[in-house]
Amino acid sequence: MKQLISFIMLMKIKIVSMIFYRYDIGWPDKMKTLKWKEVKLIVFMNHTSLYEFLFLGFLPVHFLWRLSRKMVAPAADKTLNRPIVGFFFRLFMPGVVSITRKRDDTWTKFLSKLHPDSIIVIAPEGRMKRKTGLDLEGNKMSVKSGITDLLAGLQHGEMVLAYSGGLHHVQVPGEGLPRLFKTLKMNLETFDIAAYKEKFIGVVGSEDWKQQITDDLQHRLETKVPMGN
């Protein structure tokens, strides 16, 4: 029942998003298609707003159906503890797991929720970019190492790197309702997970291996995000 409610909610968001927003999507190799049935990991880069669910508008219906049944995603406890926002997120993402920003047992709990058929969605920066281009504490946005734990445990499937153009032109965190009739930009890259992991030297799961992946994703975050709105 939860999965059906989630799918209905995802479809409502998709329809509303398509009515009020336009999409400018940079597809891999100029091809407007992905191997959606093989996607196991979606890495959302350049986290700027709680309204990023609006990007659901360009996803195909059959993939939304898979997400409603198999998606597992970590979310900040600070967000999920908000009465309205937390309820809404849990409604359309029944697989959401509350975590802190520390490497504690909440991260271990999230990892324990993963299954071979899970579709994992994660924002590896772990916090939102503010209008300054920095996080709330004034620090540079950077990729955290948690993403490497996920890659170490995945043996097959496709990884999608989704680079958001940012949504401050739609809604700035802490400021009112979203603005309508804006263009949402995103660039996409896709990788075979096994092949991507083999690009890096060292034992899978070792600190050196993890650091290489973190550095690679940080470079992509800084160079692949679409410019302008």
C-alpha cells in the first residue's frame, strides 16, 4: 500500500512539475535515453533546495514506478524532523532513512536498509549550498566519503551522476514559496558501476581507493554542473 501511495505522489509531482516548469537536460552522448532498468545508484550533485523533487518531472513513468518500490535514500534528520516537510518526504519516499551529518550509527542503519534490488539516491555533499556558494557554516561544498561505502558494496548496474544547475532561482532555502515557470537545468552522466570502480588503483574499500573516488567526484561537481538559469 505504501508503494502505491508513493507512486501516486510521484506521478502527481511529475505532472505538476511538467505544467509549471521547463527542463533543460544534458543527456549522455546527446542521447535522450538511459538504461533505466539497470540504474542502481543516483548521485545528485549540487544540492541547493528542498524543492529538488521538481526534477522528477523529466523521469519516465516506468522508472517512477521502480522508485516507489525500491528507492532507498538518506536524508538529514534536521529535514525529516520538520512536521510538514518530514511528513511530505516520507509520503512520496517511503524508503527514506533519517541520518545525522556524523559518521555514527544512523549511517550504519541506512546501509543495513540496502538490498540487492535497491535503487539508492544520495546527495553526497550532505548539505545544501546557500546563495553565497558555500554551505550554512560558510564552508566550501565538498563530496563526503559516504558515497564510497555505497560503491564498495555495489557489484553491478548503472550509476547516474545528476548535476543540478541549482534551484536558487526557484526557491532559496528559508525563503517563501517556489517561483513558477522557470527552467530547471541538469546534466547527466552514466557509468557501469563495475567499470567505474576499476578505474581507481588499490583495493576496493581501502582508504586510498575511497579518496581517489572522492577526488574524482569532487572534480566532476566543480566542472560538470550546468551554468546559468
